[in-house]
Amino acid sequence: MFLTATGVQFLCRRRPVRQIFMPGSGSTILSMAGITMAVAIPSPTILFAAALFREAAKDWANLAA
């Protein structure tokens, strides 16, 4: 998850706020879908992917604020 956070910070360094919020929103939606799938289909891989999307969404929101 640290690598995800670092990658998001490098990608968003000089972008306007609007360009930061759009991928952050998408990551939040993918994270929630992944958590729903992980509950329905017990899969650690899906749960791990959902956690990475959540981390990316959190970092995009922190950088935009």
C-alpha cells in the first residue's frame, strides 16, 4: 500500500484539483465494488485489490484538499 500511496503522490504533483478528484472518485467506486465482491465471493485477492484502490482514493483526496 505504501507503493500505491507514493505512486499517487508522484502522479498528482502538478495537476489541477479537478484532475485529482476524478480518479479519486473512480478509485472509491472500484474499492466499494471490490469490497462487495470480496464479501460475496471469499477471495483474498479481490480484498487486497479493494484495499489498494481505497489507499489510492484516500491519497488523491488528501492531495486535492
